[in-house]
Amino acid sequence: MLGVSIGLCAYWYHLGVFHDLNSMQGFLSGIGIVGPLVFIAIHIIQVVIPIIPGGISTAAGVLLFGPWAGFAYNYIGICIGSIINFWLARHYGVNFIHYVVSENTFEKYQHYTKDQTKFDWFFALAIIAPVAPDDVLCLMAGMTHMSFKKFFWIIILGKPITIAAYSWALVTGAHWLTQLL
């Protein structure tokens, strides 16, 4: 698997996809549906195993696929990853959470889970807030008595607001920067 990854990276480097946004976009459009599916899969993995900050992958979606398609692919990947996090925490508990999240981070948010009604409201508001640690909160929600149905609808209805805010900020910021330069 590592060899295949290195080989693909070398091939893409040779094509220039790491040097030029237009080359990357051309490459992605040339491979059809595979490009968006790979991006969504990477996004799902990034949510479950937070290797890179979510804002970076969200920005990449907008840059690579444009604001509308990027929004859609980000939304799909983030929602699926969030649901997986909830399910993993619900089924594997604290041990799994400690595998993904530091003890300090866990302690920081655990006190919110003591009162279920307050946690439900806190969770819903945090999911809408663009800077909240959504992945951690989805894990914490999985350890509470929150129903999957409630969790699902908070994610499905709340995530578009955050993703749209990130997408808008990126498009607006990029436009502003190009005007400066």
C-alpha cells in the first residue's frame, strides 16, 4: 500500500498536479467521478482520524472542485465521517476516544456531557459554529444518551452552515487576495 501511494505521488508530481492548481483541476476532471469519490473518502478518513485540520481539507474541496461541487463533496465527507465517529464512540466507548483524542481534550469537553439537555443544545450550537472541534464533539455525543436520530439531524442541518461559512470565506478571501496582488 505504501509503495502504491509513493508511486501515485511520484506520477502526480511528474504530471505537475502538485505545482499548479489548473493542472490538478484538469487531472481531477479527467478521471471523472473517481476524483470526487477519492476526495470524499479522504475527507471521511480525515474526520475519523484527524491527521490534518478540517479547515484545510474543506478549503481543498473548494479550490479543487469549485464552490458548489466543493461544498457538496465536503458536506458528504464530513457528515459521513461525523456519523462514523458517533457510531465508533457509541460502540467502543472511552478507550476508542482516548485513541483518537488526547486526555486533556477529553477532559476539557467531558463536563458538558453531564446534563443531557444542556449537552444537546451545546452540541447543536457548536456544530453550527465554524471553529468548534466538531470531530471531538461527535465522539463525545456518541458517549451520551443522545439518540442517533437527534445526532443525525443536528449534523445534517447544522454542517451546511459551517461548511458554507468556510467555503464563502475561502472564495471571498481568495478574490480579495487576487485584487491586492
